[in-house]
Amino acid sequence: MLLRQLSSKPGFCLKFFFRHSIFFLVVLPAIILTSCGPSRLIQEGYRLKKNIIRSDDRRIETGDLTGYLQQTPNKRFLGLNLYTWIYQQSYKGKERKYKDWFRRKFGEQPVMIDQGRIDASSRDMKRYMNNIGYFESGISTTVDTMTKNKARVNYIINAGKPYTLRNVSYMIKDDTLAHLVDQVIPHTLLKAGFNYNAYTLDNERARITEMLRNNGYYHFSKDFIRYELDSSLNSHQMDLLMIIENNRRIQAGTKDSVVETNHTRYRIGHIYIEPHFDPLRPSSVHLDTLTYYQLNHKQKDTLDHYVFIYPGMLKIKPAVIAQSVYFTQGSFYRLRDANQTSTQLTRMAINRLVNLTFSEPVELQRDTLPDDQAYLDARIMITNAPVNSFSIETDITNSAGNPGIAGSLVVQNKNLFGGAELFRVRLRGATELQRSAQEAEKQFLFFNTVEAGIEVSLHFPKFLIPFSQMRFPKYFRPRTSITVSYNYELQPDYVRHLSNGSFGYNWEHNPQTHHEIVPLELTSVKIFPDDSSDFYKYIKETNDPWLKEQYSDHFIISSRYNYIFSSQQLNRNIDFIYLNYQLETGGNLIQLIKNLAEAPTQDGKYTIFKMPFAQYLRQEVDFRYYHYTLSQNTVVLRGYAGLGIPYGNSLVMPYERAFPAGGANDMRGWIFRRLGPGSYATDTLDFDRAGDLKLMTNIEYRFPIYKMLKSAVFTDIGNIWLLRKSEQFPGGEFDIKRFYKEFAIDAGLGIRLDFDFFIIRLDLATQIRDPYLPEGSRWIFDSDMKSNVVWNLGIGYPF
């Protein structure tokens, strides 16, 4: 069943309610709270309209100073003082409990200018200026009154001359530790000539601490690092001395005699793994022990060994768990290895919880370790999830205005062969009432479209390769996926059978980059049209190769590579970028075999299993930039470009690999597969549309309303084109001289319910520039905009 987006013509009552949802949900209740009578809220003075911060030194980021403002203007909704209005109106009339609740939930007390808080903000700003090296700065404030009892506060910063670092030196008593620090000094954040900055000094402490903890210094913390500054040079310069202190402890046998010792550098001792740990397990349960040996992937003549402790029978192969442990016996302790181990083991579906601890071995355990070394024993405790599970999902759909129902049954085994393999079977069924060229003779209930399918997938936490896994670094986090699926679609005009199988690998080069290679993917599409339908007659009589191949049998054998880069940092709202590049090629291997065998052709095309196979090159780039504003709202900019080039055995791109437009994650002002290509327009039989070239950009501003209720305003710009002229889609071909005139534009408002673990999204979009209209009349700024509203319901953000 071809998915379509929500219809542009929903019921009038529902549309009217949502268009005025703010009125019904917020404004109307506030009006109900209002009654005749004098206001019991008396505000004296001026309301804060705006804070303005200016500096005479352009090097100072005034945005960083906004965090020190102790008074900020009231929040606004769509440019209106809605929250303060609700607060004030709720005080009119008699006081009631529901008024108090509504005021606390939705209202906001007006922010009145307070000179004491202005002075406090200035003092905090002064401390910040000192911290970034401007010790002689001055901050003056003025209050400018405005109309309607409002005023703005100006903070004027006279920065003065900053202090810079003249010399940076180090004092480290521990020679081994000093040698490690010397290796990272070329990348230091503290360099001569730079401005003094207390925040940079603290970041350098954190950087060196992390480096040392990744080189065996388990107990080291940044509290051992301190600075001494000499600012007596009378030249706005400082000499900086970093001191890394030794460890201090009370001497044995004394009460107050303190001795200094070098920091202890630890190696990994014994590695104990409890793969079936249960915190509620009685102590009387007998535990078995198994020592597993594995060849070290760096030192081929060394065996790493792990001690497994478990009750009863070991259910997970030791090799699978050992491959996910990033440290080995005798190696230096590294915080990075510990974190990677915990992450990799947690990613296995069979593991529900992973707890990793380190401790110095007791005397009996030290017997097998060298006496002149310091060791830490590692203990990995893994709590398992249930091996088998199933879930049932149901949906009520309204795709492209076509009501329907859908459901799926998912069955999982999380340890199929004892190697943490994830085996999943998904059974899915859906039915829908769709528009068609004719009335369907066969119906299910009152629906005319039925879809049923099965997908079987198997995921391995390693590379399935004919040679040793040791050839690859553990940090790759390798995985192998095998997927087979079949889908049956009963449409009013045809029946379609879609079969698919794929085999691929994915891995991570580092936490920011992800790679996927699918060396082989097979797709078979068989279509059985209704011979008596207008649809079949039109397809049979048309001379358009694109439309004929779209609704005819075909076979795809493809390979693809996917690269993903993301600089996002979890739990930190800082700007980041996202890049997804995909390259796919199809049919080349079959073409080579056919050419070598000098195979016969059918209607000028090579076939496999009596079906012509597709041959093409396809690539797409999806780039996104996420910018967090000072109020922690988000601006998202997205650019997308996709290009498909058919050749050899294909005149057009296969329908499944062509680029559609419209829908909940795309051009939201158009129904899915109802935009383009180019300036194509028709009032006759309409088919799902797709193109060989796609260009698109999206701009979205996201902001909170109240707790989990969030909103967004957005605009989408883009279209699709064909690379060749098409009889079916006149005006749909790409032309360098006019393509920029054929961009579609929409704008809209989104409402989102953010439950942290998932997001329900409803976006309303309307067309404001339609490329199918005559040139010069493509902008839409009239009452038709209301009739073109498209509702898009989705899960998660669109991008």
C-alpha cells in the first residue's frame, strides 16, 4: 500500500477547532476566569520590556553575559503577552481554587524593574569580565522608559585592556606523570599571548585529568591541579604556572605527619565477569567458574584471559562478551575503555543492565600478579533481559484523507544462537479506504485496500566474515544484519507483491561517525493490474516509459554505502551538525554476467527470472545544523539533495529508488507523492509522483509552550524533477534555465507532545508558492491558503 500523507480536506469541525486551538485551550478558559470587578493585582513601577547589553570591545560575546541577568522579560506566545494577561485576569472577581490552579499552571507574574536586581546583575557581569581577563572593566546601567508603563534596561560595558599570558610553565614532581603531560602540551588550551580566561584554565585542568585517567591514573582528579599567577609585571601581562601536586597521605603510625607520594599508575589485574548477575540471588546458590582465553588482537603471542562466574549453565558464549571488553589484563587502566565496555555490553538486547567496578585486589589475589606493580581488578556484572518477548502494535490511520487501521505483531529472541544475536519477526497488516480510478469489487469491511506482510531479521554483534574478528579494532563496534521480507498489497486497481532481502555490515569509526555497507540487496516487484480498469487501460496505452516501468514487474540487485556524522553531545544543548551521505548502485553485477554470457534480451532489455532488472546510480546528501538560542529554543536548518541516474538496462529510475516529495518529514504543505515533478499540473488521472532529482531546504524554529507541550514554526522549500522529458509529466524535466522558478514553498505551525522517550507531532502546513500555477501567479496569498491546509501526524521530529 503506497503511503500517503494526511488529507488537505479534513472535517470542517476538526479543522475549525485546531485553527482556533489556542483560543479554545488557553484564551477561552482565561476569559471564563474573568468577571466584573476591580483588579486585585496592583502593579507599581515599570514592566521590563527588554534587556540590552553593549560592549565597546567586539571581542566580548555579549550573549555570554545574558546568563547573569537576574531579571528577564516575561515569556511571549506568538508575540503576545499571553501568560501575564492570564495571570492578571485571574485576579478579577472572587478568588476561587480553580483560578489559583489556572494562574499557577498557565500564568506568569509580570516582571517589574527592580534596581536592586539590576545592581546585582552588574556585579555578576563584573565578575565574569574578571574571569575572562578584563580586570579593569566598568559596567554602567540606564533605564529607558517606554510607552504603556514599560521600560528597557541598558547594560553598557567599558571593557578596558585585557590581561594576556606572557609565559606558561609547569611544575610536576612526578617524572612519569610529567612525561605524559609533556606529550599533550602541544595541544594545550593555554598559550602565550592568549587572554587570561578562568574558564579556559578549568577546561585545561579537565583535559589533563581525562588524559591521565586514560593512562592508568585511576584515582587522579583535577583537584590535584592548581595555578599560580604573577600579575605584578605592570604591563597587562601575567606569568602562569601550572602545578600538579603529588598525592598526600598520613604517614603510618602517626596522627598528623603528612608525606607526599607519587600518584599510583594502575594496570588491569584479574577480569571477573558475571554474565547472569542477579542482585536478589541467595548467597547459598552455587556458582561455577570458567576461565576463557582469547588471543590478544595487538600482541599475537599473548593470551587475554577472563574469569566467568555464573550459576547453572552459561547461556551466552564467552567469546561474544570478551569481544566487547575493551581492556585486557596487564594493560593500563583507561577510563575510555571502561566507558566503551559498558556501552557496548548495554547495546546487546539480551543485557538489561551492566555494572562495572574496579578495586585493588586483596592479598590472596595478588599472588598471581607482580609485586612491583599496582593493579585494579575489574568486575563486570550483567543483568539479563528476558530472552523472548513479543509486542502488539495497533494504529488508526488517516493517510492522505484515507481512513484505515493497521496492526503488527513483533516476536523477538535476543540470544538465538547463544551469541547475543537478535532475531525478530514482524507480522504486519493494514487496510485503508483509498481513492481510485474505479470502484473496487473486492472489499474488506468498507475498506478497498489491504496490505499484509512479514519481515524476518537477524542481527549479530560482530562481523560475519571468513576470517578472525581480531583484524578489526574493538572500537568499531561491528554488527551484521540479515533481513528478508515479503509484502502483499491489494489495491483497487492492481495487486502488488514486493519481496526484499539484504545483507550488510555497520560499524562506528568513532563516537561521531557511523558507517554502513550493504554489499547485496535484492528487491523483486510483481504487479498484477485489473485488466478491466481505467488504470490498466491508461498504463497500456501510454507511451511514457517512466509510467510503464513504475507499474510493471522489475527486479533490483543493488549495493550501497551510508556515512553518518553527528557532532551532537548527549545531555548538552550546544550547537551541532548532522551529515548523512548515501551512495547506491544497482544492476552492475548482473549486467557484467549477462555481457560475459552474451545472454539474449527481451524487448531490448536483459532479464533475470523473466523480469527486467534495474541499472542505476543513486546518491543523496542530507545536512542539518542545530542552533540553540539563549532561551534554549532551537533553530534547525536542513539542506537535502538527491540524484538518481538510470543507465544501461534502465531508461528511468525504479519506482522504489526514485525521489518522492511531500509528507510529514518533507514538504509538509503537500500530500505525500503529490508534489512535482517540476511545474507539472493535471486534473486527470493522478498517479504517485517521484523524480530523478530532488532539492530541498527546511527551516524550523522550535520552542516550548508549557512543560511537555511544545511548538514550532517552519517553512519548507523544494521540488523534484525528471532528467528526461516525460509524456505523462509535461514540464517535469529539469532545466537549468528555469528550475529555480519551480521551487514550491510552504509554511506552517506544529504542536508536539514531548514525553522524552517519544514525541507525538502534529504539523499544519499551507502552500504559499505552488509551481504548477502559471508563471507569475505562483504565490498564494488569498483565502485559498485556508483550503490548502495539510495535516501531518507523525512520531518524532521531522529531522
